[in-house]
Amino acid sequence: MRLQTRLILLIGTLLFIIIIALTFSFERILVTTLQKNVGASALKIAKTVALMDVIRHAFEEENPSAIIQPIVEKIRMETDAEYIVIGNKEGIRYAHPLPDRIGKEMVGGDNGPVLNGESIISEAVGSMGPSLRGKTPIFNDQDEVIGIVSVGILLKDIEQSAVTYRNAMIIFAAIALMVGSGGAIVIANSVKRSIHGLEPEEIGLLYQEKRAILETIHEGIIAVDTEGTITLVNQTALKLIDPLEQMEITGQHVRDVIPESRLMEVIKSGQSEIDQEMTINESSVVVNRLPIFDHQHRVVGAVSSFRNKSELLRLTEELTQVKRYTEALRSQTHEYSNKLYTIYGLIQLESYQEAMDIITHETDVHQNLIHFLLQEIPDPIIGGILIGKFNRANELKVKLEIDSKSTFKTIPDDLNRNHLVTIIGNLIDNALDAVLEKNDENRTVKVFLSDIGKAFTIIIEDNGSGIKEDVAERLFELGFSTKNEDHRGYGLVIVTQAIQQLRGHIRFESRPQEGTIFTVVIPKEKGKDI
């Protein structure tokens, strides 16, 4: 059964039970109240009659009925009482609506308390049928009971009045039930629209899918309502905010968890904030903040996604390495293709000695470089990047010199070599770009690597045009570049971040038209600054 149908049946049944129960309760209260009021009214009439002097004095006459009957009948007609009966203390009637019953004994069997001086309201079967009556004694001047006044209303008359009210309540209950049923249909349709026509099982499945999707996303996700209360957070965000996972974040205000959060500003402005940097729990993250809109385009909350900057750096480094290796292979292929064509041409021209000289020269250069690297820089990753950059420099007609005093043998296993490759590769690339801008055939880049002492030293020197003072101040800014090209201005930022990860530092010296020297110092022991 669909949710909409279940809601209509549930609300309709509940309304039916409540309305029926209230109708019967009100009807019972009404009848009880009606009987009470009628009984009180009858007793009041009886007491009024009992206090009349003419009635009391008539008991002393030889024929009390002749005096009492006319008076009582007149009162009965004016008060709409069903009957007013007066009898003496022996129960013999002096007044009755039916004259033929005067002089006969009163019936009902409830005169006992009245003869003892009490006024009562009773329900009994009299000579005219079941009735509700008020009875009170008649006292003489000596306060002695000399008679009884009984004023009655037939129960069938009370029932007729109750039926009139009952019918009105039944009509009201029917109208209320119809209105309630219409309301149930409206509520059910509204609920259906609110949940986009989905059934509870489908909603539960969507919730499970949403949780599964959130937990598979590597970014941290936090959602808040318009008050700033956190309504959703995934496991990645929890680990970044509270590594020990001891804090209950959901339900707290976002500023209590992340004081620097700008989600409240996003909710107020309704504007997204993309790729913003901030610090969470001493971790640098890149954050995206977006407002959440309802179908009326009102802001009903905001969601923030963020990722640890070190992860983005690692991805950037991996992409950089792939690009670097691709460029190195391309450079090497291009260079050797040219030299093979040269050698092939010399052989065709039968210039064998010249061909042998080229082969010998190239063999000596590369063999010497490889031999040096195997001895002094045995790490294959560092050696590979240096060979790649060497070939790239040859292709660009730039002389790349690796200082013969360089040594890089004692790299600890726990030191991230990708960071070292990032630093060396980007600094050499920047040096190559610098010398290529200079119109000079003597374009040289020098590399010095040292592991002497408690730190690694990396020195990259070029004889380019140098760095201007106004440029030097912004050299390490993200996206800043002296070249008007897209996707530039990230190399030195990545280098700086890699150096920070290794707890090292970088500095540079530059002289106009003489070149620039970048010096990087990295501690060997992990976790120690220099």
C-alpha cells in the first residue's frame, strides 16, 4: 500500500474514532447535565410551593384539595412542569393533574426521606410513568412535616430534548469527519509532494546510497542549515577535524567546530566561494563553499567540501613527474634522432672518421655522466631526473653542468623522494627558462647536490638575466608568472610546499644580467628543523 493511501486511511480512522468517542462523551455529559438541571428546577418549584402560606394553611381545612388543586394547577401550567402533586404525610393526594387521582395514595416509594424533613431529587416510576422529580416536605408553624410536594418531569420528555441535541451533535460529527477526511487527503498530498512522490522504502534506500556516496568521496563534506547547525558530515571531514574521532559534530554550530568557517557568510550572501585556502586543525586545506537553494530559490543552508592541500600537492607532483618523464623521453628521442641522421649521412658520404668521432664523443659524454651518477648519486629516481633534464638542456642548446663535487648517497628510506624530484626538477626548469630568455650563446645551468653534514643542500645556478626586485617580492605567489601564458606560476609554489613538507627552507640570490642562485637546505632527520 502506498504511503499516500496509508496516510489517508490512518488519519481518517483516527479522526473517526476521536469524533465518535467525543460525540458519545458529549451526549452523555449533555444528558447528565440536562437531568441535573431539570431535577434542580423541579426541586426549586417544589420548595416554592411548599413555602406558600395558602398551601400550608389549607392543610388545616376540612377539604384541603378544594383550595390547593386550583393553585397548584395554575403553577404547573406556568412552569411547564409535567405534574405537581401534593399529599399529606400519609401520602394521600390533595392535588394532581388528573383530578380522578386526588384522594388516592401517592406511588413511587420514595417519600421516606421527605417525611424525615429532607428535600430530594429522585428518579422513580409514578402514576404517570417514569419521571425525574423533586420532592420537598411542607412544614407547619411548629416546623412539623404535614405534607409533601412532588414536582415531576417525565423521562421521555427529557429524552426527547436529548435526542434533539444528539441529532445536532451527529450532524456536527459528520461534518467534522468529512472536513477531517478532506484535510487528511490534503496532508497526504502535501507529504507526497514534499518527498517528491517517493515511498519510505525508496527514501531509506536513497539515504543509504547517499551515506555510501559521501563516505567514498575523498573530500570532506559538511552541510549546515540557515542557523549554522551542522546537519551532515562525512567520515573524511571527521578525520580531518577530529583525528581521534571523539567529538560529536552533528548538531553543533559550525563556528564551534571550525571557528574560521565562512559558511554563515555564504548563507547570507547566497554566493559560492571556490578554491579558497584555510587551515583546519593545523592542516592546510582547499575549500569550496556553496549555498543550498530550495525550489523557490531561497537559501536553506550551505555545504562545504574541502581536501587536504598535501593530497592535492601529491597529485600535482605525480602529474608533474609524468610530464617530466615524458619531456625527457621526447628530448632524448629527438636528440638521438638528429645525431643518428647525422651519423647516417656521414657514413653515406664515406666520412667514417667524422662519424666515429661523433659516436665516441656522445658515448664518452653519456658514459661519463652515467658513471658519475652511479657513483655519486646512486638513487635511480634522482639520477633519472638529472639525465632527463640533461637531455632536455642539450635539445635547448643549454649547457647543463652537474658539479663534479656533488654527492647524494645517504638519502634515508623514509625521505619522500617525490618531494626531492619536485624541487630539483622545477628549479632546473626555471633555470632553463631563465637562460633561454637571454640572447647569449653561453647559456649555462649549474647543479650542485650535497649530503654532507646533517642536511641536504641543493644549489641551482643559472647565468640568465636575473630577477627584478618587483618580481622577487611576488616570486612565490600562487599563479604569479613573468610569462603571459596559461597554467604558469605554479612551479615555485609547488617547490615551496614540497620544501615545507620536508621541513627545509629555500632562499635565492639574483644579480641583474648575471643570473640567479637558488639554495635549498633540507634536514636529514625526519621531524627536525634546521
